[in-house]
Amino acid sequence: QVQLVESGGGLVQPGESLRISCVTSGRIFSESAMAWFRQSPGKQREIIAGITTRGATNYKDSVKGRFTISRDKAKNTVFLQMNNLKSEDTGVYYCNLMVPLEGGSWGQGTQVTVSS
């Protein structure tokens, strides 16, 4: 069964940090590049960070230097450490394959709200 379960979101003030997690099940996830996506209010879902099976990472310019993506293959988990959060980081965060399968599954996401 293919499954993605995101958690760890919440309400924080600007400048604070959060670490969100995504537990995956399904061999395809452990053998593929993974990514975090964000859907901000009124906007389309966009990729913000990716990690290959070898640990190479890439980031959307707006989060470079603040966010760090990592993965624990033994635990089938992908993490996103978010530091110095800004109001524009508010949104629902999802993890998935770096190139999601057309018609493939998405998790429920985890809400991150940055507000004073």
C-alpha cells in the first residue's frame, strides 16, 4: 500500500523554527528522489525542496539557507527543518516523489502558519 503521512506543522511566529516529517510506505518512495511541496493560500502547489537517494539536495530560491531537507531511509521518513520562518512560508506542506506520478497519491499535508 502506497501512503504518505505528513506531520509536525503548527502556528509559529516569524523567525521561529519547525521541523516537519513525512512517513512513507511503498518501495517506490525509498528508491526515489523525494521532495517537499507547499500550497500557499490562493496559489498552486509548488516544489520547495528535493533530495535524491544519494542525499543531494536542491531548494527553491526563497527558502535557500533557511530550510534543510533530509531523509532517514531506515525509517522511510523525509524531514524538512525550517528556520527563520516568514509569513510567506504559510501554507500546507506535502511530501511526494520529486516527480509525482500522474494520478498518484498525495497525503493530507500538514499546515504551517507563520503569524505574529
